[in-house]
Amino acid sequence: MTEATIIGGGIGGLSLAVGLKQRGIDFHVYEATDEYKPAGAGIIWQINTMQALDRLGLAADVQKHGASHAGYSVRDASDEFVMENDWTEFEDEFGFRVHGIYRSKFQEILVSKIGEENITMGKECIGVEQDGDSVTVQFADGTDVDAAFAVGADGINSAVRESLFPGHSLEYLDCVTHRGLPEWRPPAEVEDKLWNVFAEDGHVGYVPLEADTRKGYWFYTMHSEEIESKDPADVKDGLLERAASKPDRVGEMIDATPVDSIKSVDAPYVPPMETWSKGDVTLLGDASHGMTPHAAQGGGMAIEDALALSIALDEHDSLEDAQEWYESVRIERASEFVERSRRNGLGAISEGADHIEKMRHAPAEAMKQQVREDLTLGF
Ligand SMILES: Cc1cc2nc3c(=O)[nH]c(=O)nc-3n(C[C@H](O)[C@H](O)[C@H](O)COP(=O)(O)OP(=O)(O)OC[C@H]3O[C@@H](n4cnc5c(N)ncnc54)[C@H](O)[C@@H]3O)c2cc1C
């Protein structure tokens, strides 16, 4: 199989590079930023993602450097039990628990596996052109490269998607997610869990990222109108005000958060696409199925894409067959998570008490069956 030119060295692009290296397929990564800086806060790798990471040879590093979670618990504003998932049960079946890890640590792991010489930084792609024989990837610095096969892994605002499918625009959920890194250790009774509080004014949760200290990050997702400012000091004040009507640990953790670690992001998503490929170019990750954060699966889907595309390129003689197989195992599943994330987000920000009651009364067996389906990669 010919060399892959990967545009975008984020979670998906770098994971694809790991998969191709593992299979002895040539590749080169072009990344827009000048250097990798500690980005974002942390990320949750669910059990399906852990299985994909294992097949890419990365799960042991995540287990070593991240924090495992025994379960997912939901309480209401009065700290009353709503629901709980016990992930140790799924560990027996699928071999892994959910893990949280600092994004910067995960990025470091990926770059160390790939080798810096295989990544060119400071290369912002502005478009791709195809003439039937080859692909020309154009960069903002006026240079271009010819590629036999190019992969657009350039994130939710993908320039490659815009070149291939002009007008397939982002849509937005009327929602904002605030995040922060507190100097804080969660109370012992919840320290091994990914714990959540759902209330009428949004959904707050805490994600441990370090095994021994249980240090981690919190997120608070709410309707955009709740706190309109994105200035971190205003956000902190607004969240502390809302925390007064929640269990004490919510206020304690927000209070213990340095203002400069607080970031607020909107909730764009890519409406599901029928195909991710045109000619000798294919999309991967958020470029093809960017989703709102409410299922914590966007990065996981990018990693599943990376595994699938590296298998496809390894096991098919023609690029066309590889692209067809890749899309056949990925589009339906990723599109389902785009829709699920949007639905979960809408529930959390707009449906208030009804959403909480739905979770409280969801039949346990049906929920477990859904989780099992979610955890099964299907290829
Ligand atoms: C608040 C929040 C919480 C989240 N939590 C989770 C979670 O817990 N679990 C989970 O699985 N997912 C989560 N996600 C989603 C996850 O972050 C994304 O789905 C994931 O980063 C997608 O990976 P990607 O490689 O496709 O895109 P990115 O990680 O965005 O990488 C794209 C890369 O391409 C580069 N780039 C951009 N434009 C160009 C260009 N024109 N030319 C060259 N390079 C370019 C960028 O600099 C970047 O390095 C969350 C998202 C948000 C917003």
C-alpha cells in the first residue's frame, strides 16, 4: 500500500500514524501548530476505546499513566442516588476499565511511538486538489506536497472536509461546557468513580486522571444562556453560585480551581455524512464526525477510525476497496454517537427534571445491553 499523507496530528491523525507504523505502511503527518503544547484538560477513554488502544499497542501506556475508574455514578442536586454503572462488571467481559488521562500525556505517548521525524509541524493545510492521478495538499505557507493518498484528520473545522464536501457545515447545540483543573482530591467514597450531578441548570462531573493522587478535571455543561461570559473569573463566580444548591463536593472542587485553568467551549457537531471519501482522500475523526462532548466518545471514535483505516490499508490491495471497507465498519457507528451525544446534551441542558427521572427509571438490563453494544467495536 502506498504512503499515507496525514493532515492533522491530533488524537486521530497520530493514532492512525501509530497503526500504520505497526503495520509497516509509510506515512507522514503534517500538523498546523508550531509545537505541541499542553492542550485541553483530560480525556476519558471508555472501554471500547481501551480495546482499540490495545490493538494499537497503546493501552498499557494509558493504564500506566492514567487513572482507572471503577464506575459511573449519577446523583441529583440533593445528592440522592439516580443511577450507577459498575465498570468492573464489564472489565471481566471486555478486559478493561474506563480510564482518564491528561491530554498532554496521551499526546506525548503518541509522539514517542511515532517518532518526531515523521511529523512536520507548522503546516496548516488550506485545501486539497485531485487530478485523477494524485492529490496535491496545499499549505498556508504557500508550499504543497503531492500525495498518493491523503487523510483529513484536521479536526472539527476541517479544511480537507471543506475541500471535498463544500457546504457540509457545522451545526451547534445551544450549550457551553466549562472545564477546570482543581488542586483537590475527591472524597474517599467517590474517588474511584467518574461521579456526576445532574440538576435543572446543567450537568457537572469529575474525572480522575492520576492513579495515586486522584487529581483530575471537572466539567460543567449547561445551556449557553446560564453563564454568558467566557471570562474565566466570571465563569468561576457563576459556577460557585450554582454550586451552592448542589452537594458540597461540587463547590469545594470549583473553589479549589485556579482561574487560569478554566476554559469554556461551545458544542459544534458535524451532521452525519453518507461518505467520508472522495477520490484518493478520506476523512477521519472529528473531521468526519465531530460530536458534542455529551457521550465522551468523540476521541474514542477517532481512535476506532484510526485502527480501522490502518487495518483497511493493510488488508486490501486497492485504495478503493480499503476506503469502502473502512466506511462500511465506521460510518454507521460513528454517526450513531453524533446523534447520541446531541440527544444526551439536549437532555442535560434543556429537559431538567424529566431527564433526571428518565435516568432514574431506566431499566437496568436494557441499559447494560446498550452499554455492551457500545463497547463492541464490530471489526
Ligand atoms: C469539552 C470536551 C470534552 C471531551 N471529552 C471527551 C472524552 O472524554 N472522551 C472522548 O473520547 N472524546 C472527548 N471529546 C472529543 C475529543 O476531544 C475529539 O473528538 C478528538 O479530539 C478528535 O480527535 P481529532 O484528531 O479528530 O481532532 P483533534 O484532536 O482536534 O486534532 C486535529 C489536529 O489537526 C490540527 N489541524 C487543524 N486544522 C489543521 C489544518 N488545516 N492543517 C493541518 N493540521 C490541522 C490541529 O492542530 C490538531 O492537532 C471532548 C471534546 C470536548 C470539546
